[in-house]
Amino acid sequence: MDYKDLAELIFPEAKDISYYEEKYPERNLKEGAIVSRIAPSPTGFTHIGGIYQGLIAKKLSEQTEGIFFVRIEDTDQKREVKNAIVEIVNSLKDFGIEQDEGMLNENDSEGAYGPYKQSQRKKIYQAYAKYLISQGKAYPCFCTPEELDEIRTKQENAKIRPGYYGIWAKCRNNTIEEMAKKIQNGENYIIRFKSPGREDKKIKHKDVIKGNVEFPENDQDIVIIKSDGLPTYHFAHVVDDHLMRTTHVIRGDEWLSSVPLHLQLFYELGFKAPKYAHIAPIMKNDNGNKRKLSKRKDPEAAVSYYKELGIPKEAVKEYLLNIANSNFENWRRANPDLDISEFDLQLSKMSVSGALFDMTKLLDVGKTVISKFSAEKVYDETIKWAKQYDKELENILQDKDYALKVLGIERGNKKPRKDIAKWSDVKYIIEYMYDNEFYSKVQNYEYQVINEKQDIEKVLNSYIEKYYDENDDKQTWFDKIKELSGEMGFAKEVKEFKANPDKYKAHVGDVSTVLRIALTGRTNTPDMYEIMRILGKDKIKERFQKAIEYLH
Ligand code: GLU
């Protein structure tokens, strides 16, 4: 009996690997094309780090005309969560990270290199395990959990490295006949890789992000096929990324120390290893301490947070690129209007120790991103968000034509307004443009420099009776506020006021403030000329009357 017979005995049904090698040929892509993927486990894909990795992998494949796919790693069936695949797929969609291949829902996939869910690939792994056994590079291990415990205890007592290796790897020295006999007797077993490595030897490796790293060789006879017939992560990774023709494995840096094992598996299987790029986790500054963004402590770690607050995907992606490559900021400054697809993301420029995430900055980026949206887009996105999270806002926005005017204030020009960071900001930002909201909310007009009743009343009455004309252009409109200031004995120009501060009680800006407060209840609003044009004379008058009533 030889290894081939043993392999046949263990996996009689498994195909020859040539079948799969032909079925999943080299991809016909242009030179330098990156094939990458994300490979989440269906245990709930709710961390923003998943989106970060997805964005990076997707962007690199896009930049090089490669392929980005989504593979579901569900070999640990105990940890599985219901509908988790749909959740993963939807989260990626929410952020506009479109896959070229991969799972579409719990069971279906698209693409010629599937199945893209590991539990549907059992036969494939078994074929490759069979191949290794037939080469004498893998073997059945019959150790019981008790025996493994005993080995561990002995190692602990002797203070030596734990694991199944060297002299501790009891089953690796069984003869073929012994192994066959145990199998025929119905003993339980799993399949282990027979590692050719030596712990006292070093391997050097160049990670695309981390640079040169050095590790001891792997000498552990790790499990490749578990008792349920499914592979371990290590084996599945190597088989899948080989057959799916992945060129770059971009994954969390918790896997960096597994590289010696993975390279060994690639080598022993006779495959070319992909490039590895290990991404450091997203970090957060916590009172001066840099720590991992944690789902338990930080709401912004959850993917759902962005959706609930209505932070647009464009802003999140822009910000994530910002922290991915530090040169992004300069690029953006030089190219304020280019789409992020034009930015050339480089793995070699990624932070080795972990990029810092800062919510305030993200919201700032959001303001700039939204400032470039058309009123129509702001409307569409806001109403979509409001339908799910804010019925009141949805109602407010019912009159689309009016809403477009309101949202169009100071938009589409050279210096657009930058006050909306997220869709949940919109209600507060526009509500004074709606009578119901305005009258129900305005309580206390807080006048500033000009705050005496008679002055306020006079400003408001004179303005609406003598000065306001709906047909005025902006310059005329403003000149009239100056005239009104003159009439009141205030400075018509701020300059004049500054030159003679004792001569005047107030200036034209203070008069504008009175108008603004009476009109909106606020001291800060976008362009008042535009606000007045949208409200129209009757409403302005009504609001001024209301403001005057409040004075008494
Ligand atoms: N399932 C692994 C994880 O979620 C994937 C790592 C990889 O990308 O290979 O960490």
C-alpha cells in the first residue's frame, strides 16, 4: 500500500485536482491587474473595518482593471448568524462597493470562480487534501481530544512551545498500513498537514504594507480538514485564493504571523503564492491613547451608525481613503472636483501601525462632500433617509419644488454652503423655511446689538413698507438695507462704523441681523436675499408681525 492508496481510501469520491485546475483557469486580465477580495465570516459584518478593507480591495482592483470578489468563510458553522450574508452584501451595496463576483445572498452567487461560500466547496478542499495525502504531505490524525489535552499539559509543564509538531506529532509517524487499519476499524480522524518546516530556521517575507518581515518557519502539523469534513481557515484560504486566482490577499494584520504557514502550504501544494498586504486596524485616539476602534465602546465602529445618521457613503469613502493614504489630502486639495475613482491608492502608502479615525474630521469631509451635491441629489438622499428614520422630515419635504428651492440656497455656486454633514442635519437646517415648523418652534427671538423694542419695530416696519421689493436684484436689495440703516441713524457701512464707533449705536450688519432674526429666529443662516425671495413678501410680512407681537 502506498500514499496514493491511502488517499483513495480516505477520499474515494474526490476528483483529481487537475479537474479544478482546468475549471478555474488563470484569469485573462491585463498585466498588473489586481484580483482581490474580502472574505468575511457570516458572523455579522458590522464593523467599519470591513468596509475599509472592502473599499481598499475594490479600489485597487478597479484601478488596475482587475477583479474584486466577496467570499464567505463559513467553515466554522457554530459561529454562524442568520441572514448574515445578506447583511454583508447589503452593507457593501450601501457604501457603493460593488463586487464583480461573489455571493449575492445566502445561497446564490455570480461569477465563474465559485462557489463563493466555503461550505459549498467541501468537495474541492477534499480533492486538494487527497492530493496532499497522496504525496505524503498530509495524513490522518487519530488523536482524541484527551490525548491532545495530555500533549498540551506535558508541554506546559515542560515550558515548551505548544502545538502538534515534531516529536509531539504522534500520528505523523504511523505507517501507511497502521493508518489504513485504523480507518478501516472506524476510528475517528481528521487530516493534518505534514509540515516540512523547522522552527530554528527563519523565513523572510516582504509584505506589501508591512515591508520586510522575518518569522521562524512553520513546523506545526496543522489541521487542514476537520472532523465535519470542512477545512480550517488556513487550508481554505490557500485553496480558494489559488483557485480564485487572487493576486493580492488584503486582510487584517492579525493574520500576519500565519504567513509562514500559508507560504508553506502554497509551496507544498505547488501553487504560486499571492502577494500579502496586511492592514492594521483602524485606531482611535482615546484621551491620548491610541487604541483599536472598538464595536463595544465606539458607536462609529458599527456600519449601521452611518446609515442611521445619514452620513452619505461618498463622505465615508472619501474619509476612509483619507486615512488609508496620507497623500490623499494633498491630492484632494489639488483636485477639489475630481471623483475619488481618479485617486491612485497605493498599498505601500498605508499606515503600518494603524490609521487614526476621527469622527469630527469625517463630518467635516461630509460637509464638503455634500456642498458639492446638487439640490436634487440632496433632496433625493434626504428623503430616502427620512422615509426610514424621520417621518416628520419626510412630511416637511413633501412639496418637492419648494424643497428644491430651499435646498438650492447657496448651492451650485463657487462657494457653496457647507452646513450639512449628514441627512439627519437637514431638518434643523431647513425647518425655519416652513411656516408650521417655524411658528411652532420660534420661542424667543434673541436680538443682538439692536435690541430695543422701538428700534426693532421700526426696522421691521420700515423695511417691509418702504424698502422690500421682490423684484430687486441682490445689490439693490442690499443698498436698501443700507438706506434703512441711514434712516435709523445707524452706520450705512461697517467701515464707517469702525472709524467712528462713538458716533453710531449700530451698523448695517446689525440691521440685517434684526431682519434675519425676525425672519428665521436665528442669527446664522445662509444668504438672506435668497431666503426672502423664496418666502415672498406676504410671508416676510407675517413673520415680522409675529416678531413684533413677541416684543410686547
Ligand atoms: N475570514 C477571515 C477573517 O474574517 C478572512 C481573512 C482573509 O481575508 O483571508 O478574518
